[in-house]
Amino acid sequence: MEITTQHTVGQVVARDYRSAAVFSKAGIDFCCGGNRTIDEACQQAGVAPAPLIDALKTALTTDQGTGENDYDAWPLDMLADHIEETHHRYVESRISEITPLLQKIKTVHGDCHPELARIMDLFTEAGGELTLHMKKEELMLFPFIRRMAQAQRQGEPLLPSRFGTVANPIAMMEHDHDGEGERFRQIAALSGNYTPPSDACNTYRVTLALLQEFEADLHLHIHLENNILFPKAVQMESELSS
């Protein structure tokens, strides 16, 4: 892939997920902000485009043996299944694990680190919103995407949905993603990018590490939807309707 400043960030990451690390290092959001061109993203981040593109080319031409899945080539129903079984279940399990840890360190360290109260509030909000968000996908959007994929494979007509075009629920999901991206930017800033303070106990350190892992998984989760699943679902619906 010959990368130019007119490619969108999402296009590049969808083609090769190794590029995500390059964008992250430059302070460029590749999941919620993936619809921006590289030129636009660089201007907003105050980054020179030429060195960034050189770094991307180096990352994408180096055989690092990453074993990353080529999600861009997956059938849409398979990708929806993967997101649900891997990322949705991860979010559910981590919410129940991280929440009591945050409560514990807020109680013990909250006087010296008042930012923990706000981090706790933000993560609690994220847990509630993500739980509702994932249920909407599992009960409404993903079943329709699976029906589209089946109709395309079998050459059958696509039955109309309750929500009109698939672009309608997708717009709702992307709006939710923007909110979660902003919430975790705040959590990262409040925690010094998940850096334990000098007086942090082991539980404090583990909690910050889990929060950082949660954010990284969320970035991949949102990337798979915003940059691959959603645009391809819109395209598939258009092809089936024509």
C-alpha cells in the first residue's frame, strides 16, 4: 500500500494494524478519529506529515512476525462474531474486575490522590454506557449484519429492517464510541497516562495496568467497528439494494 497524506487514518490501520502504534505514538486517534485524512490528523496533532509517513512505511515493511489477523479480509458476519465473542465479553469481565479495585484504591489513597474519585466516576460511567451500547449491537445491529452477509452469499433479497438503513444505528454506535474515547482520554490524563505514583501500593499499580489494558482493547474494538465493519456494512447494504 502506497501511503499518502490523503489516505484516511482508518484506511491505513484497517489494511495493517501495525500502523496503529505509529499513530498512537504521534498522538493521533486511529479509532474514533479514523475518518480523518493523514494530512488533517497531522495538522490537528501538530505533527509533520513526512516523518509520520516514513515511520508508517518502515513499520509496514518490517517483518515483525506480529501474527495480527487480517480483519479487513474477514466476512462481515465472522467479524461481528469476533467482536462480540472477544471484545464484548472482555469488556464485561473487566468492568466487574476493575470497579472494586478502583473503589478500594480510592478509599485507601483518595486523600493523597483526589483524582481517583474522578477516575472512578468516569470508569463507572463508561461501564454503564458500554454495557448498554453492546446490547444494542448484539440485539439490533449485528443480527442485521449477519442477515446481510447470508443474503449476499446465498443470492437472496435483503428483507427490510425496523430501523430503515443500516447507517442509522451505525451513526448511533459511532456517537457512543466518540463518548467513550473522550472518557478514556480523561482517565489517561488524570492518571498521568497510567503512571503509578511513588506511594502506590501493588493494588494501585495493578489497577492502573488494567485500565491501560482496557483502553488498548477498546481502541482495537472501536477500530474494528468504525474503520472496517461499519463502512463495509453500509457498502454491502447498498450492493444488496441495487
